[in-house]
Amino acid sequence: MLADDDPVVLDSSSKALQAAGFKVVRAEDGCRAIEEALSRKVSLMVLDVSMRQMGGVEVCHCMKAMPKTSKIPIVLTAHKKDPAAKTLARRTHGSVRVLRKPFEPEDLVSLVRDLAKPKSLI
């Protein structure tokens, strides 16, 4: 799932992930991201920190609080100068990965591939 209120980022990120073979569910805000995650089988979420209505950190907290979605890997995207980005590690308790904007589509694809790899059982 991709959630970002910037249509340019949403489009370019969607295209890059789809070209890499991923199915993409899109959301333009945090509330819609939660609705989609609860109504579909979402295996990974990429959330913009600074969306209108509800940002990525708030969505992350909601997802991690619900048993149905608590294990979904989450990537938060944030501009380096975004005030919310400065406290991400503390606010998410290190439970997510952070990708700084602007990022290259290949960087997003690489990160998603890394997180989507099946984990071996030891």
C-alpha cells in the first residue's frame, strides 16, 4: 500500500513498484489507508508522515495497535526538513523504516523488495 497526499509522489511510486511486479493499493490520506488496510490483505505499507487529516505516524500507531495489522511492515516517508521527521525514531519505537524525501523510485523498490523477502525460520 502507498499512502501520500502528493499526487506526483503517489503516481511515480506506484508506477515504479508496479513495474517491479508489486500490486499497489493507493490512498490519498491516512484515514483511507487504514480503511484499505482493514478491508484488503495488505502485506506492506508506505506512508507519508505529513498527510492531511491523519499522517503516517498516526496510521502506524493504529496499525501496530490492532492484532490484524500489527505485523505489517511499515515504511514512513518524510522530507528531511519536515519537523515531524526529526522525532520519528522516538515516536515509532523503531518499529518502522524511514525513507527520506526526495527519494529515487529505485530506492523505494529496493527497500520494498528487502522488506517483502520471506524471512527464514531458524
